[in-house]
Amino acid sequence: MGKLNYHLAAVFALFFSLFELSNSLPYHSWSAQIKRQTSELLDSYDYIIVGGGTAGLTVADRLSESGEDNVLVIEYGYLDNSPAILNTGPNAFGFDSSSASRFYNISSVPQKNLNNRTVSVTIGCVVGGSSAVNGMYFDRGSAEDYDAISWAAGEDFDTWAFEGLLPYFKKSVTFHPPNERMQEEYGMTYDLEAAYGGSTPIHSSYAPFQWPTQQIEWEAFRDIEGAEYQVEGADGSAYGVFWVPNSIDPSDRTRSYSRRGHWNAVQNRTNYHLLPGHKVSRVATMDGIADSVVIVPRDGEPEESSIGVKKEVVLSAGTIHTPQILQRSGIGPRHVLEAAGIEVQVDLPGVGWNLQDHHVYSVAYNFQTDVEPNQSMLYGNSSFRAWALELWDANRTGPYSQSVGNSAAFLPLSVVSPDNGAAIADTLEAQDPAEYLPEDLDETLVAGFAAQKNAMVRQWRSTKSAILEFPFSGRPGSSVVMLKPASRGTVYLDPVDVEGEPVVDYRALSNPVDLTTNKELLGFARRFFNTPTMAQLTPVERSPGAEVASDEEIEAWLLRTLSPTVVHPTGTAALMPQELGGVVGPDLLVYGVKGISVADNSILTLLPGTHTSSGAYAIGEKAAAIVKSRA
């Protein structure tokens, strides 16, 4: 019996050793539908999805579910099973030996209006895309954030306004309401009927624990005139103060992301193939129709292979790489293509133009009169930390379940800056649209920005569109996020290395109204921490510090500190008429060519005031419906 137990133990030890080894590899799965090299693929597919990220896997899942069409997803990132991806709690956003491979290594060009600083262009490089590496905030913008697309692009694009997107927002996620204890103890509110109703295995939930200091911050917004408290933000009311869910599966408090919901759950489909670790260099056309994609392996010899497409190529490589693939395919601004030595197939100036992202910086305070428990006790009180770990290990509750945050204020300009907000909107409206754009910019792009500017002015003056995101979870400080920058950047081919990463230029603060607005946001942050309700915590400003007081000192601090990205890039293949610099129409087909569409956040004409992952899922759902209707 002893020998038998010994051998069983040895077998189990070998099994778990192999299991751990498999999880340390960059990509691995023994499903027959995982393809390792192009020789394992079919000669052609009905649909080829370029990019296995948030939207791409959603599209592929929907296009393959009938079993009638063969679908191939090609993803540059690896199929990575590292537990660090799923971790929340005490190990949230953990790093391991494969962490570096989950991100692209891209930096922007020096930003001349930010002291010539370069900025990391942080985007996911893994099956699952940025949904595998993001901060797991899972909110939506206000109705006006999406209505603004049709305001700028025209009534032909009304189907991309909020009412046209809401059914796909609902379909894209399974929402888990807070239980009765969470509602009673923390005051959590929601509106299931207005905002949710889907049963897709992408999950949205709240943490079962909130810090006491956060409750004080909730009350402090009552000291801010005009700050509304919303029952639900995801129904289009994302202006004011409300509860924000996380993309976390509450059954085990792990990250819910597109690979788990749109690949793992359906990977037994024989008509759904995934090729990780490969790059699509370009889409080849014949007589103006998509004919095939040209693929290069990420590792090993860079030998090109071509795979045919029968119906459609759906580009879902994201805001940074979708325009790059179009440009390498000969579709884009003539001057960019000619500089890179690429034959022009379609002169489409909007490809790679219109890059937008939220601006962000942080303010930090000390609470001299804090309440207990508080977040610092997780680091400075060993007995409290041990208790918190015990709760987490036992049932995934307690302080460590609050690793992301569930509360935020999304505030209109009139609330943020009651004294100067109207003047800022007037300044933007009065600008000549071309005044702060690059010289010799194509006239269609100038016309498109003029239309966008009019829509932005309308939002800046509205009480139902936010310009500031101010998340709070009880810690002594906050991120300050500007949601509506007027500056526009570019993503263009590197003429020296066409097959390398693109040249990314945020053109941060190129429109001076953005710096003016960021100053007002900092003023609001200081005003909030000095409200009568917050005074009970005796906050003392650490950063930027009380000594940073004059307009010149504040501006200098912002130029040293502000980031032009909070990892929410959008806009580089915009939904607009071609005469306004658009790249795709309301049917998502790329202008001037047949059989190529775009389904990712690059289509968003204007940057919504929200975290962008939930929108990417909705875009994927709506795009799949559009593509299927074409077939």
C-alpha cells in the first residue's frame, strides 16, 4: 500500500509539474482549432479577423456560431495562460516571466508641448487584447458621447448613436447586481432593465467590500453644486456620481476578458481557427476587392504566407495597428504611402489621422484624520493584512476584493468650472478649425475636424456630457482624467521600417484649449478635497503641493506630469463621410475598396467619456450583426 501511495504521489507530482510547465509557456492549448503555423491553415476562409482582442474575438465568436462559415482569427500576441492575467485581489495586475510579451513595445515621438517627453503607447499584445491587461473598469459613456458621432458625421450615421448601440451593449455582457447587503451597507444602486439583460460569458460585477473613507467621498460630492447622483450610469446617464462595475467574474473574483468569453467557451467549433503569434502585414486586393491576407510569423524567419478570403476581412487590430495595416495595404494618405514606398491603392487621407486619448495626471494628499479600516493598513498593519488575506483565501471577500474601485464622478464642464467653463466652450467654438492642425492638412480632414469641433462644443456646454473623470475608492488622492481633448494626433507608417511599429504622435496640447481645461480640472480636484465634508479627514496636499499656486507654476507642473494617454486610444479609422475625412461608413466598410471592414475602437469618431473596453465589446457585437446581414 505504501508503494502504491508513493507511485500515485509521483504521478500527481508529474502531472502538476507538466501543468505548471504548460502555464509558463508563451502560448499553449491542445485544442485542434489552435493553429501554430500557416501550413496548418485552410487555403482560404469565409472570414478573416485581423486581431484577436476585445472586439476581434467577439466578432469571430458571432460569425462562427452558425457553423456555416469558416472563420480565422490572426493575432500577433501569444495565447498566454498565465495566472497573472486572471488575478485580482492581493495579486491584481501581477507580473511574471511572460508579462513583457503581453504588451507592445511602442513609444510616441517626443511631444513638443510636453517638454519633448516621449510617452509609452501601452496596448495589449496577447490573445484577448487589452481586455487581458486593462484596469477592469467596465463602464459606458453618456448617451451624448455616442450621439455625438451622428452630430459630427450626419444623420446617415444615426445607427451609431446611443440608441443604436444600446442593444449591443446589453447583449455583450452578463451583469451581476450587488446583493442586498452591498445595497444596504454601501448604498449601491443599479437599473437592470435599463442597462443590462445579456447572457454572454463576459461578466460585470461589483466588489463585496468598500472602504469607509470612500463613503465620506460619496457624501462630499453633495458639496459640489450641480453634481448629480445617478442610480445607473450604463443606461446613458454617465454624468454625475455613480457606481462603476468591474470586468470581474464574481464566482471566483477573476478577470473576465474576451479570450475567456469569446474563445475558451467556444473553441471546440471546428470552423473557428485561431492563429496566435503571427502578424498580418497587409491585405492584398484584386480589382479593388479583398483577396487574401499576407501573414508573417512573430518568431523565427519572417517568411510571408498568403491566406485567401472568400467574403470579408474584418480589421480589429486596434486604434494603433488597424491604420498601419491599411496603410501597408496601400490604403491611406498618399503622402504617407509614397514616403514609405508603397503603391497607392486608395488615397484615403483619414487613415491614421484623428488619434484621441484621455489625458491623465494624479493628485495626492495625506489624510491626517483618517478612519479605520483604511487602505494603508494593508501595508502597515500585519494583523489586519493577515485578516484580509484570510477572508480572501476563504471566500474572495474582504478588503482584498476591492482591488480596482467601483466609484467615480464623471462631471460636466459647467460643474467642474462654474466660473470659466462657458468661456472655455466659447473659446473652442471661436477657433478657426485649421488653426491648430498640421499645415497642409487635407481639406477633408479640416472639414471633418470642424464638424467634430461643433459636436464637442455642444457637449462642453451640456450638463449631460462629462469632461472630467474623477475615480475614488477611499485613498488619499485621485486620478484626474480629461475626457474631451481637442488636440488630434496621428498613427503613420515609419518610412524607414515599414514592417516595424508605426510612428505615433499624440500631438498633445497642440490645441491650447486642452491645457486651459486641464488647469480647471486641477482646480476642481483641489476644491473637492477642501469641501466641508472632506475636511473631517484633514487632507493635506502632497502633489502637486500647495506651493504650486500661480498659473505659471501650475502650467509647468502639468507639462512635467500630464500623460496624453490613459490607454484609451480611438479615432484613427473614423466613422464619418469620406468628404469629412472618414475611413468607414455606417456599414463599417472601408471607402474605396470592397471586402474590408473595421471593427474596433479606431472607428469612434469622437472619444467617449468612459473607459473603452465595454464599447469595444459592443462594437464587436454590432459589427458581427452588420457583417452577417451582408452575407
